[in-house]
Amino acid sequence: YTYSGPVAGVGAKMTWVGNSAIGSGSQEIIGSVPGDRIVIALDFGGSQATAGYRLVAEDGGTRVTWSMDSAHGYNPVNRWFGAFLLDSVVGKDYEKGLAKLKAVLESGPRQ
């Protein structure tokens, strides 16, 4: 992993180089409204997407919604992959990530 730009906020970027299973790519914060949302540009080695975290106060806590959008063009195979497989591939990782985020936040403030 390589980090560049500011430590936090818009412009903070992480680049990774991995094996064939993980691949290489980057993610960069391109939008941030504290207490409301974070927008991230993703590049998976040539395939781009936009991810977002939406924060909403709810029942004494915060609901976090994690989303990802990408254009699949008019290629029917790409559209099928985006519509049916993306959730099954990325959805499990999102669930794991949200569970980890919940655990970190519920463990209390960091020193």
C-alpha cells in the first residue's frame, strides 16, 4: 500500500499492488461532508467506480450506508456482471467491512 495526498479528507489516496487475485488499483476521497457523506473514486486497474458512505442519525446512533456505482456501457456481458454478480462478489466484502467499522466504533474512542 502507498498513501499520498493529505492524511485525511479530500485528496487522501491509497494505491495498492497485489497478486492476480487481488489486482492493483487505487481509491481517493473526492468528496466529504462531515457527519453526512464521503465519496471515493475507485480504480481497479482500468475499471472505475464511485463508492459512497452516507451517514444518517438514527435511534441514538448512526446508520452507515455503503454504496458503489460503476458504468458498464452497452456490452451485455459487462451489464450482466454489474447487475447480477457485483452484489454477490462485492456485497460480502461490504458486509465484512461494515461489521469491522461497527466493532471499531463501538470499542470507544482511540487515544
